Amino acid sequence: MSTPAPEPLLHVRGIVKSFGGVHALRGIDVTVRAGEIHALLGQNGAGKSTLVKILNGVHPAGSFSGEIVLAGRPVSFASPAGATAAGIGYVPQEIEVLEQLSVAENVFAGRTSLGKGVVVKRRAMEARTREIFEDLGLAIDPRAIVASLTSAQRHLVMIARALATRPRVLMLDEPTASLSGTEVDALFAVLRRLRMQGVTMIYITHRLPEVLAVCDRATVLRDGQVAAEIARAEFNEEHFIFAMSGQRLQRLFPAHAVPAGARPMLEVRGLSVAGHPGAMHGARDVGFSVAAGEIVGLAGLLGSGRSEILHGIYGRVPADGEVRVDGERIAIRTPRDARARRTSASTSRRARSPTMPAPSRFRRTSDWRRGPSS
């Protein structure tokens, strides 16, 4: 006998949202079941961020049409605080912590009670924070100053902050964006533990391997509409890519042959980079070339040194080795030097390191992936 599917906990029905006459969402319907990790995917402009902002109260009731039903009851939010009070927790992509305060103070930042009529005292905050981390199987000291924590630990503090409100639904927005491969595995262990405890989660991402690894069902948005609802048994990369782009993998990435004898536009020889602030690893003795008209993927897990290589070439961090552009050996010590050489770089951390536009003979991107970006 098959196990019955869990009851739906969150229904989003007929959501329509426009900005200046442009439809961002066109009749969105999403159902999230109790106790599942539900992936929300889509390319840039698909409508993910708009839907998330509706669910966490950034776009208040009245600014869109449609209905949100939580645990069988229609709900509406005038603000993020209203969404939190109704039982929807949210963990943003960017790390938002108060570095000079303790872990417990961060978990309870902005709130003055642990329950009705209970004034927060330091010991009570620390006890509740310790309880949350124990439930997650983590050993993080509630009294530790957040500035002393790693990026992964800071993200876990943000998850604990959301869990402290005892949400019915927990939304995680690109939770692995600043984590290394090992840290991603640790985060997934936490999410699986939360699922076993019955916590319902919405996992916003564009990284298909993560969906395959940890999610139970998925909703794919494209052009402001639901393109597909995919059950775990139907998960595969090609299915997701087609739903996100409307194209088969072979058409999305057609074979491209560089003409024989094409001259190297970029040559890197013996490049070594110590790393940049916050990086775990650098890179050592790296060499590769990029021919004119060629696209080269530089791939690796977070922390592998892939981004540090490009930071070194672009002059964001000191680097040893040789770089040649169109056959000419050049010295790039700063991004200004790079731009003067008509070289541009696009970083994966758009909020912290915006793209620096420049006319370019070749383009380097610090986060190439097989599949559409989000």
C-alpha cells in the first residue's frame, strides 16, 4: 500500500502582480505540502523574487490580486512582520547579521519577548537559542560574538532566527550562495533534520544539483507563469532545463567548434593567487588559454579557487604568474588596469561586487554553470 501524500499546508492561488503595466506574475498557483522541501526555480525575470516578496509581506496585500491560504485559512500580510506573525519565516540570500552582537542577540534581534508577557532576558535568549541549535544537531555557542563565526555558521544563525518564531513555512532564498562544498553538505544535513521534525520549507534556487539532492517536489516559473510542477520521481536535469527555458538541452547548448588554428585571445601561465578576504582557498600554478570566439567554462565547488583565479587575473587580488592578451604580456594590478586593457569581469555576488562594464575583447565570468542562471 502506498503512503498517502501529506496534506497541503500552503496554497497560492491565482496570484497576479504588475509593475507599471508589466505583468511580473500571471495567475500563479502553487501548492506546498506539509513537511516537504519544495523547490521554487526559474531564470532571472521568471517571477521567483516577486512571489517570494508577496509571501513574506514585502509586497503587501492590495498590491496584487489572488489568494494565499495557510493551514486552511486565507491570510494577508501588510508587512514582513505580518507574514512572520502568520507563520511564514524567511531566510534571505545575503547574510544579514549584527557582527558585534552575540549569536543569541542576533537570533532575537528586533523582538522583545519569548512568548506572551515574557520579557526577554539574556539567559532566556541563550537558553532558547541553545535549544534551537541542539534541535538542529549543531554546536554553536549562543554567547559567541557573530564576528568570530564562519559564513556557514552565520547563515545557520539566520536560519535559527527564522526558526525562533516557530514558522509553519520556512522560505530559504539561495541558501548555499556563500557556502563551500563541505558547508553545503552540512546545511543539507540541517534541512533534512528539519524535514524529519515536520518543518515545511520552500527552497528558492537555480542550482539543479541541489534540487536533486534535497528537495521533494518542485515548481518551475517561466515568464511569470507556472511552467511545470515536478514530483521527486520525475526529477532530472533535462526536465528542469526544458521547463525553465522552453528549449531542449541540445538546442539550448548547441555544439560549437572553435576554428582550427584560432589564435589565443587570453593565455594564463603559472597563475597563483593567495585568495581574497573571506575566501577559504586560493589557487596555485594555474594555466589555460581561451581562443578568439571561444567560451571556456571554469568550474569547481565553492572554495575550490575558481573565483580567486578570476579575481587574480582581473586585479582584485595580488597574483603571481603570466597573463597575455592577444599575444601581449600584460601587468594587471588593479581592476582599473584591467578596464584600461578593455577587459571586463562579471561576479557571481552581484550585490557586493557589481559588474564593471567595459568594451571587451573577451569576457570572463566568475560563475559559469551548465544550465540557465537564475
